[in-house]
Amino acid sequence: MNENTTVGIVGCGTMGTGIAIVCARAGFVTRVYDQREEALNNAKAQAVAFLKKSVERGKLAAGDDSRIMAQFSTTTTMADLSDCDFIIEAVFEDLKVKHTLFSELNKICPAHTIFASNTSTISITEIAGGSGRDDRVVGMHFCLPAQLMKLVEMSPGISTSDETFAKAWQFCEKLNQKPVRTRDTPGFVLNYFLIPFNNDVINMVDQGVASAADIDLAIKTALGYPLGPLELLDMVGMDTQLLLCDAMHGLTNEPRAACPPLVKRMIGAKHLGRKTGRGFYQYDDNKIFGA
């Protein structure tokens, strides 16, 4: 992977947008694909706002935000990813959706293109099985908010070649991220404990143990977390949390991974988190975290 590498991002939700910022910030030509024009426009606006704020805070030099955005483009046409060297999917945690996506990309991308999945619960081996290029599929699980968090969990599937994994690892380092190698197991390292942990916190809110703000404050103060679990869940979204829980619980039968009733009630009320303006907290805008 070098400065001429072109990166494709599929899906422009909170995670996809964050990953796109990371790639463009590292100097890679970055194309974000989604079928929804409105979502793409929102993703680009969020990226602009985040980078502008980064300049204001001294995290970037003046003019760097414009330079980075010059590398960042969006498209509703999948064929625009046909010359990408590396493609990262950040779509729904649904195996059929990922199979369909990678199968379609396999038809238009050159043989050397590496497909990476940002999944945090589904087996990389299973995802690769529907790709048509099992040896060139790898797991790259970024952490929310991707534009601020350095960790990337790197997971090879059974058929992932050593060459593919080495190239993906090198690419991750060029993104200025910190990769860790994990086995192809449900949840990898982070979500294996984080999904049940977050569910415990959700149940505490439902039981009236403490307010969302006080729970987050207690955990941040005592454990040194930069972000409270309920703040994080509002970024993830209740709809996504439901998918994560269903996938994790289905694979492990861990009782604490089962989706809490409060999550389903919040989905019914459209209190999904930042994306709808209300979750455990209320929001005045839909800016990406850090903007």
C-alpha cells in the first residue's frame, strides 16, 4: 500500500463516515459509496465540520482540512469503486447483505483488490465465503468514534492469505491506527465484553439505578474512560445495538448479550440516539462526534 492506493468505503453511517475521514486524513484517495444521496451529503458535511473543528483546536494545521477533503468524494454508483485497491464495508450487521455486497464488488474490482469488513460480530470466514475471493478478505474492526479512536481489530478468516493480512496490517499502520490481531471469534476482543457490559448499563437505566448522565460520569471518573457507555450507545444507535445484540447472542447464547427491552422500546419511539436527535440524551444537531 502506497500513496497511490485508492480506498473505497461502503456505507456512510457514523462508522463509515469516521473511517472515510481516517483514510482521507492519511492521504489516501477515498471514495464513499452509498445508495442514499442524502446520507452521502450528510456524511460529507459531517466530515467538513469535524476537520474544521480539528483546525480550530490545533489538531490540524490551517488548510489541512481543505487538503483532506480534496481526497474525499462520494458516489451512489458502485462502479465508481471498480479501480479501488482496498475496500472497507461498514454496512448493516447482516451476513446476507455483506455477501451480496462483496459478490457484486467482486465482479467489478481487479484481482488485487482487498475487501475488508468492519464487522464486530459476524465471522470473517463466513463473510469471505460469499465474496468470490476468500483469500483476499480480512476483518478490520474500527472503534467508535473512528476518527478519534486508534484501535483497529485485525482478524483473518480461515482462507485469508498471509500476503493479504500483511498488506492490510501495513495499510492500517499507514492510516496511523493501532492494529491488534484477533482470532475470528464473535465480538473479537472489544465487543466480546462491550456488548454485555453496555447491556448491563442499559438495564441499570431501565431499573432506575441512576440517571444516564450519572452512570456515564461514574464510569468515566472511576475507570478513566474518555466516553461514557451511554454516550457511546447514542453514537452507535439503538437500531445498530439491536443488530449487534441479536448477532452476538445468536452466536454465543450469552444471556447478557440478549437485547434489553429498553432498547426495543426506544427503537419504537424513534429514540435511536444522535441520528434522530434523541437517545439516552437529547441533541440539537446531527454533527459527528468531535465536530
